[in-house]
Amino acid sequence: MKPALPEDAVAYGESARGRLERLGGVEFGLRAEADRELRKDAGAALADLGMLELDVRDDLDQFLAAAALCRVAGALCVPWPVVEDLVRTDGQWLALIDPAGPRVDHGDLHGEWVGAALDGAAYRLVIGALPHPAKLGPFLVPATLGEPAEQVSADDVARHLVLGAWRILGGLEAALGQVVEHVKARKQFGQALAQFQVVRFGIADASVALRGLDELARFTAWRLHAAEPAQRSADAVALRLHAVDAARAVLRTCHQMLGAIGFCDEHDVSVIDRHLQPLLREPCSGESLALRLVPAVRSGAFETLFS
């Protein structure tokens, strides 16, 4: 494994950031909640970046470019189902769902949707009426299961989980960056918040969590193209579980450092947190992801440093 991303993937991510920032960044994501038609501009910008030309299935470098794009999308709250678009199957957007209560992020966008459970069982989705705007998951739309569809491969499910984890990583990095700037600038009792030991410890813990998630995301992306099928699936679940756990810790720290302002839409952290919630809750909870790892641990498909 090479720990550094290929130069082409890094350059693509930087190009994507520049193009998507011109839309308005996090502020654009916030405005799209009120005016859903704005999402078409996000889709057009992603098309300009050649997103749909990326081969996320057979080319590792292009998969890493897609991962870099997902990272940027998370940081800027891009109001578009980037992961679902990247792993299209037969021209249809692919969403990971809980069949007992399917919900689709941006499901109201024009197009056909296929929903797959983590075991690969797939269904054509009938998108329901738009719900009342919700603070958590502002673009989540309820759906019902339609006709059964062709089984989705375990590798496609794994790719979906991994790219979603890269989007979570981008959002968390942006949120923590905002908080670091806040504690450097905000003064209390005559000194910057960053000078208080408890604040430093909190920021350090969050930074370590993000560094670990970054390393695991790179490793898992490589494993998707190098490991055995059962190992690929186990690694993808483990990465998504770690992303969910890291998000809980990092977002908790961010809101603690910001206080009440962290829950106001005037601050980017509030918007980032809200836009990440569907990835943290769908297709299942972190606890359910952990339970899915148990058989892989017993069978040896989930490799660790210990026998």
C-alpha cells in the first residue's frame, strides 16, 4: 500500500474544490434546503468535473479520485447524492437502505432509484411524497419497496460504504477546522480559548480521531482492489463503523467548543453536522454495523494484528 494519494487524484480533488466552492460552498448547501431546485446547479458542476466518467469499479486511481471528490463534497455540503451517482447500476442511482424503513437522501431528484440492503438484496424504489422539512437529514425522502431488482454485488455495497466514509471524513475535517479557528480567535478570561488545557486536549483527541480515519480510509480503498472478496466487504463495514464512531466524537467536541453558536445555521458546523446525519444513520446504526462484523471476525475474513 502507498499511503499517499496519487498526484492525479489529489489534483482532481483540488480542481473539484475550486469548482464547487464557486457555487457558494457550505452556504450553497444551506440555501438548497430552502430552494431544492438549486441542486441542479450542483449536479451540473459535478458533470463539468467529469464525475460520471470515473471508473470506480476497475481502476484504483480513478476510485481514489472519486474518494477525493466525496471528501470535498462532505466538506462543502454539496447538495447532491454524489456517492449514489458514482456507483450507479444500469444507469440507476444506487442507495443503501434498510428494507424495513427505506429512506433515500435526495430521493426526490428526477431519476430511477435502486435500493440495496447490506446483504445485496435490491429493490426498485418508489419515492414517496416530500416530508416536512427536518433539521436532521434535510433531503431525506421516504420510499417504499417496489419490484425486486437484480442482486447488487458485495463489491458495489463495499464501494458505497467506503465512498460514504470519505464524504464523512471531509465533513468532519471541515467542522474541526472551523472550531480550531474559533478557539484561536475567541478570548475568555483574558486569553484565547486555545490556551486552556481542556480545550487543547479536546482538539488533540479530535485531531487524532480524524488522522486515524484518514489512514484507515486510504488503507481500505487500497484493500478494495487487493484483498479477497470476503475481506473487502468486512473492511468496508469496519471503515464505515469507524467513520460513524469518529463522527460522534468529533462532532461532540466541535459543539462543545462552539457552545450555542454551534447549533445556529449562521455557523458552518451546524450545516455540516446536519448534512452528515443521513450517512451516519443510513442504512443502519453503528451498532448494527458492529454486529455485521461479528461473523467476519469469527471466519477470519476481518484481519487484525492478532491471531
